[in-house]
Amino acid sequence: MRRSRALLLVVAAAAAALLPACSSGSPSTLQPRGPAAQRIDGLWWFMFWIALGVFAVVIGMLLFGLFRRRKSGESVARGGGERAVVLLGIVAPAIILTTLFVVSLRDLNALSAPAKSDAMTVSVIGHDWWWEVRYPQRHVVTANEIHIPTGTQVLLHLSTGDVIHSFWVPQLSEKTDMIPGKTNRMLLEADRPGIYRGQCAEFCGLEHARMSFLVIAEPPSQFQTWLAGESQPIGSVTGAAAQGKRVFLTSTCVSCHTIQGTNADATDGPDLTHFGSRRTIAANSVANTPGNLAAWIEDPQGIKPGALMPPAVVEPRQLQALVTFLEGLK
Amino acid sequence: MVAIAERLTSIWEETPGLASWLTTVDHKRIGKRYIATAFVFFVLAGLEAMAMRIQLARPGQAVFTPNAFNQLFTMHGVSMIFLFATPILSGFGNYFVPLMIGARDMAFPRLNAFGYWVFFFAGLFMSFSLVIGKAPTDGWFNYVPFALTHYSPGLNIDFYGLGIIFVGISSTTGAINFIVTIFKMRAPGMSINRMPLFVWAVLTTAFAIVFALPSLTVANVLLELDRKAGFHFYDVAHGGDPILWQHLFWIFGHPDVYIIVLPALGIVSTILPVFSRRPIVAYPYVVLGTVAIGIVGFGVWVHHMFATGLPQLGLSFFSAASMMVVIPSGIQMFAWVITIIKGRPVFTVPFLFIIGFIVTFLIGGLTGPMFAAVPFDQQITDSYFVVAHFHYVLFGGAVFPIFAALYYWLPKMTGRLTNERLGKLSFWLIFVGFQVTFFPMHIMGLLGMPRRIYTYQSGLGWDVWNMTSSIGSFVLAAGVLAFIIDYYLSLRRGLPAGDDPWAADTLEWAISSPPPAYNFESIPQVSSREPLWDQPDLPQQIRRGTAGPVLAEGHETVGTSVLDADSEDVLEMPGESPWPLTSAVGLLIIFCALLISHLLLAAAGLVVMSIGISGWLWDTGDVNSG
């Protein structure tokens, strides 16, 4: 009796968890927002109900076997049972699995259909531990944020600058690995505007846990505006920002970062040309606020232990100017 | 009757004391050692898991640094797989295969001792890395290029690469020993269709090891050549290929799941009928299922690589193969359940663990084919759903049967019964603790939580499930503790077990508990699958020396033919020997030398090993002297 109650609890817990699909901030595969994730979600529920059915049958048989009343003198036969084993253990699974195979093959075909002719190409390059994002048509380079137009196929070219990473936005698509010496392709599409969390899914070292990013899906017109803005170099700056720019260009920052429109053009770290417009710092580790940025520049290890960015040696006043400059890069 | 026992004892009993502790070749002593050593690694790897669950209980915790956490999850996986699951099942095989088939030892007793020592040293070698804070940090799967020197300088990965090669030597010698023992040393009349299912499972596993391990060894030899000698097998910049590692690793890695699970399924097929009070239904199908898993298991490795961007045709093929492997498991699942239905179950502690196994392994078996469906795999692979799935398969499929086996066979090994109430407490804590720990991981995975992260942000819907899981892990640990207490108490004041406390059917229960050094006074003639149920007088006959040949002229046992087990030969067995340990020490020196790239030390190790092997080969005239 205790057993069946425990089982009931487990099933109830599962149902309670899966049906409302949890909080709205969750990158849940069960709240799909793109055609690929939608299709996989359908496949999951198909398989879930089959699994639940098989589970019920086997557990029902087990409980029957364990607790059925046996007559006091009932003799136990030595043989028998083969036919039931063949039927339940071979024939039934063969039918179920064939069905599942056909259904999954249909979905696989759909997912690996070639991109439509109007698909937009975006390159994403995994780095320890951040994401480089390139829009080749407009020579736009950004990091840790991928803006896409809704309802449009985006063809991703996925590669890596160092070890293996894996690109995963659970609410939009399946995941695809980024492997040295290879460029993998995958389609990304969002049905409606929103911010979808993505995260590296292949263990890649110390900060695998903080290698996250955001996909920002916007209506096409809004996206075009964003893209146009991103393709501009930075304008002239004055006051504290001008002082911050000087700090930037005369410190170690320039040995890793690029800012279009200045002579900082190193590519080891994220491109900062429009840094001020990004929502997060350090691959979605913390929100992009002046306070967090100052803390990050002074002591990256305090926010992301293992991060490859060295601490900048700048005086407090210089730091403040630097933060003002960077946050102004909209 | 007494005379026979005395005579055999004088031939087979090893001299007491430390010397014999180091030189023993008795499969029972070696088997117990395997089980005890592996259990210690189980506890250590379990503590590593607890440490991870403490860190992950709440978002954003920093109990461990990322580096420490990565060492913990790597050593947890490596230890559970290579230092616990495989060797403890090998230990049960060592102890019980000869007893179940009516033999007096394994086919190669000294190789058996050598295998244990190599496992022991390799286990120390790898565990030492954690003690000095240099444990490998790239998971048990150890993907390149992260594992190459550029990204992982230091000895960490070398402890993995060399340690895996090292421990593989032990598994290989063990597997060869099992194959020969099972093929050539079954009691007369135990034709291949009468073999206990545990023996079938061990045999299949042994073949799987022989075919799968070379791939892992090659993978690691190439890795160490890359790391230590400047080769570029995996280095893209010089024409190497990181995907090569993944293929080599998973050609071993997936069959390894069955290498762990198959013997455990064999344990289930042994224990379940005893407590259902009837033979297993559909024995031939269960055997075919066992062997089929061993074979089909080699054709499914690419499902670990569905997200690497391989061509679609390849994906479909491996998808189909991966689904196929469900069928032989399904056969066994229904054979067990129908055996219970047709039988008259007795709710002993080992049987409870078997029921726990069925429920848990069933869930793992239901989420398994989901990963064969390529699109779902590409969505869910490397998420916590996978962690849930393979713990249901491996903890459900192997650890529950291992606990069943411990409760079932400890009385035979120690001669003492365990405490029923403590045993039941242990079962319920482990069962409930397991479900509470691992079921929520399915949900975490569906909610997008990736594996192998040392921390996570709050507000992603993962917090409550992680906390639940961490609480469950403490309940689970309490269950393991209850078992340890139960075992300790039973050693101190357990009731005498008697020869056959469970009214079981296989030959190990025909002899006293614990068994005498020579196992059987006379080698029985077997005429059915359940010898003790069909021939109730057999234990008496064995003891009286009338069941078959006594062979009291020296270290001897009967050699029989492969299929029909017709008597062919009297096999002379070697006695105690210092050479297996010597050879293993030589190997240990060699591997330590390779680790620190010290060629002179390696040469010294080679000398020690040569001395060991020479002594070993020289010793053959000595076989009768004990």
C-alpha cells in the first residue's frame, strides 16, 4: 500500500510540474516559442503519454503479481508464460517503437529541411566563456545577445574559437554543437517577440555555468532599426565619457576589445561598440548596470571566477569615467 | 565424509597471516576484496555527489570553486563507473560464478589475483589525484580539445588518461578469465542451456568488455601521445579531429552501459525467481535477450553524438538501432513481472530491492527510447533530463540489484544473516531517497537546465527542483548508512545463516556458509537448471563425496566441454603466489613514471614487472604444492 501511495505521489509531482510548465522566466522546452521547439514539444508529449501508458501496464501487472490473492493450496507451476513474454516483450514494443521511429523521422525531416531563400544568416562563435555574434551582411559584430526578427528563419553558422560548445535556446530550437574545424548549420526562428535565454550545453571548462546569452526577438521593422544602429561606429563623446574613452584607449582594454570608430580593434574579447545597449555583462552573468560594470572591470574573478579577462588597473576616478563611456555606447 | 573434507582442506586452505593476504589466489577471497574495495569507492563517489548536491541546493552558491566542482563531478562519474559498478559486479562474478557452476576456482587464479591488484592500484592512482587537488576536470567523457594540454595543462587529465588505461588492464584480464572459466569449468551436465542466468550475463559482459575496451584504451593512448609526446591526433590545427575522440569513446562508452547493467540484470534473474518460488519464465528468451543486448549495444553509440552535426542518414540509422535495443530489455522486464505473477512472492529484503529495481529501471527504460528519437535528443541531450535518465538506468539497473545481491549473498559469504528490519529501513530510505533525488532532474532538464554546471541563476524555475533533489540525496545517503550499520551488526551478532537460508536453487547454496576453501567436496553432476530444487539430496551427496569426482590428489577441478559440459579433463590449479602482486606493483610504478614523465622510473617498473612475470611463468611446476 505504501508503495502505491509513493508511486502516486511521484506521478502527481510529475504532473504538477509539467502541466503548468512553471514560472514565466524559465527557458522551458515545454513553453516553445518557435516552430522547431514547438514540433519537439509535440514529440515529447506523444512519447510521454506512450511512456505513461506502458508504465501503467507494467506497474499494474507488477502490483497484481505482488498482491493478488493466492489460494492457500495453490500450486506453483514450473513452466508457462513464454507466449505472454513474446507478446508483451517483443511484439508490443516492436509496434510501439516502429510507430515512434516513423513519427520521429517525420520530425527529423521537418527540422532538417533546408532554409528558405529569404533566411537571414547570422554567425555565432563560441568562446571561453562568451558568444561572438556576427551579422555578415551589415558587418555588425556584437556579443552575448542575438537579435532576430520574429517569424523569419535565421540560418545560424555555428563555430568555435577554442573548445567544443553547444548552442541551445530551449524555447526556440534543438541544440547544435560548435566543434573546432567545423561550421554547423541550424535554423533559429521565434514566433513572437520576446527575450529567450540560451546557454552553452556542452561542458567547456571553468565557466561553462556562466556561458549564457539572450535571443531578443523583435518585429522585423524594429529589428531592422536595431541592425542599422549597430552598423554605425561610435560618435564623438564629450566630458566624462571623453575622459573614459582616453582611459580605454590607453589601458590594457585595447589589447582584447574592439570599438568601431576608434583604433581599438583587438578580437580576443567581445566587441564593445554598442556595449551600452546590451542587457547583461559577462555572458548574461549580471545585469548591465554602471555598478556591476565597475565591479566587473575591477575584479572580473569576483563575478565570474575563471573568466579570462584580467582586472584593469585604473584609479577610481578613471574607472568612473570608463564606466560612463562604456555605458554611453548605445 | 569428514575425511574428505579434511583432506581437501589440507590441499586448498591457504596459510594464514599477512603473507597469504598478499599471495592469495582463492576466488572467494579475491571476490570479497573486489566487493569491499569497490564499495569503498561507492561511498567516496557518493560523498562527491553529496558535495555537488550541497552546492546546487540553492542558486548562486559558492561552497566549491568551479575548479573543485569540476573535479568532483569528474571523479564521481569516473569512480562510479570504473571503480565501483564494474569491479563490484566483477567481485560478485568472481565469488559466485565458480560456485554457481560447481568449480573450485576461476580458470586462471593468479591472473585473477593480478586483476584485483591492478584494479586496486589503478583506483588508488586515480583517487590520489583528488587528494592532491589535481583530479581530472573534464568529466568521465573527457572531450577534446578541452582535454588537450593547451586547455588543460597540469597532471589532471593525465590521471584520467593513464588511470583509464591502467584499470582497463584489470577489466580485460577479468573478462578473459570469466570467459574461459564459464566455457570450460562448468560442472558435468551443466550444458549451456542449463547455465544460471547470472552466469550467462557475466559471460555476455565479458565478451562485451573484450570488444569494447580496446576502443577506450586506444582513445586514451592517442590522448596521452597528444599530451605527452607532441602528437596531434585530436588537434584540428594540425590536421587532427576532435570528433575522433567522441567516436572512440562512445564505441566503448555505450556498450559500457550494458557492461554495467547486464550482470546486474543477471542478478535480478537469479534472485527474483528464488523469491517468486518458481523458475523464471521464458528462460531461452531471457538468454537471447541478454546476448542480444550485448551485441546490439555495439551499434548505437552515435546517439551520444546526435547534436554534433552528422549527416541525417547516419542519424536515422543509429536512431533505429537505438530503439531496437529496447526490445531485448523488454523481454526481460516482462519475463520478471510474469514470473512474479505466476509465482508466490516472498517479501524478503533482497526481493524488495528487486522490486525497487523493476520500478526504477522501468522508468529509465521508458525515457531511453526518447533519446533514440533524434529531434528530442537534440533538444534534451546534455540537459539534466539525461542525468535523470542514466541514473534511473544505472542506479536503478545496477545499484538496486547490487544491494539485492549484497543482502542475498552476504549470508553465504559471512555465514551470518542480516537484520530484516534494518534491511527494510535501508531499502525504503534508498528507494524514496533515490526517487526524490533523481525524478526532479527530469523536470529540471525539460526546464532547460544544462548538465555539468557548478551554479545557476535563480528565477529560471529550477530552484525548487534542485532543493528537492538535494534533500533527496541525504535520504538516499541515510539508506546506504543503514545498510553499512546492518552489515556491521550482522558481522558482530548476526544469526547463523545455515547453508541455504533462502531455499534457493543454484549450487552455491549446496555448500556451507561461508564456503570451504575447496568449495565442493565432490563436483556435482548437474541435470537441470534448478539443481537444488530438482535434486534435494544434492547437498548431502556433495558433502559425502558421492555427487561426482572428489579429486583429492592436488589442486584440481573438472574441465568440461563448452556446450554440453561433458567431462573432458582434470585441471590442475595453481596455489598461492607472490608474482601477481609483484607484476601489479611493476605496472603501478610504470604508470606513476608515465604520469610524471620519468623514463628511468618507468624502466625500473618494467624490470619489476619482468621479474614478476618471469617468476609467474617459472612457477608452473609448483601447482600441486598449494
